[in-house]
Amino acid sequence: MQDLSVLIRKADSLDLKRITEIYNWAVQNTVATFDLVNRTEEKANQWFFTHQDPYYPLVVAEKNGKILGWGSISPFHPRPAYKSSGEFSIYIASEFQGLGIGKKLLETLCQIAQQLGYHTLLGLITGTNKASLALAGKLGFQETGRYREIGQKFGEILDVVVVQRIF
């Protein structure tokens, strides 16, 4: 596997168009997200706004001024007792998958989560997404649950695996 040296940094509003392009490609071509329609500019702006709270970081992987992927920590649940639990998301542009960028993003999110005082990070990963499940496992996440046949996309009925890392 080629290691691509990238800069991981906090996302800013100028990155939102590329972040949305990467996400919408995943919507149309993968089961990594269960969204069925592209994220609109309005929805992207609303989502971006929630990640302006430092407790819910949004980071990008950049090389030579080009955004190759992004990662975020979102609230796991809106009820206050869940505040120290976050849910991570990572999306990599299709032409840069498999180069170690996802690992760098997830490592960074784990470091940020610890600095912010999170007790745990969770990921909800489609059961057929072997690469993402393997990546999470390499970084200390363990499977703690499985929602069986919970989502339908591209004519498939899919499981969602819950992975968790406690700090």
C-alpha cells in the first residue's frame, strides 16, 4: 500500500464544496452511507454549521491544496447523558481510497476525541464494508453490536455493525 503524505487540518467553509462532492459520490456509488439522494447545498451548510462547535470537529486530508477526504465527530445521540460519546464518519475521494488516508483521519479523530474528553467513539459501518471494519479494528475499535437487515440500498438488505473504542 502506498503511503500518501497528507496534511490533516480543521475544515473551513472553503472546503465544503469538495467535502460535499466526496460525500455525494459515496451516496450514489456505495453503501457507506444510507442516504439515497445527494446532500443539497442547504443541507451541507446546515451540517457544516453543526461542526463549527469545537466539540464536534470536522477535519480534511489535503495534499497540494486538494481535499482527498474528510472525517468528523458528530453527536452520537441528542440526549445530554450521551455527551461524552461521539460518532465518527470518514469519507475518501474514490481515486484516493486504499492509500492510508482513512487511517490518518481516524487516528486524528481519536486524538482529538481524547483531547476533548470524550469517553468513547462509535462508528456505524455497513456490514459489507470490510475495509472500514478492518481499519476500525486496527485502531482499537471493537464490534459491540450489529443491526441486522436494517437498511436497503441498491437492491440489497444490509446490516450495520457498531464499532466502539473506549478511551
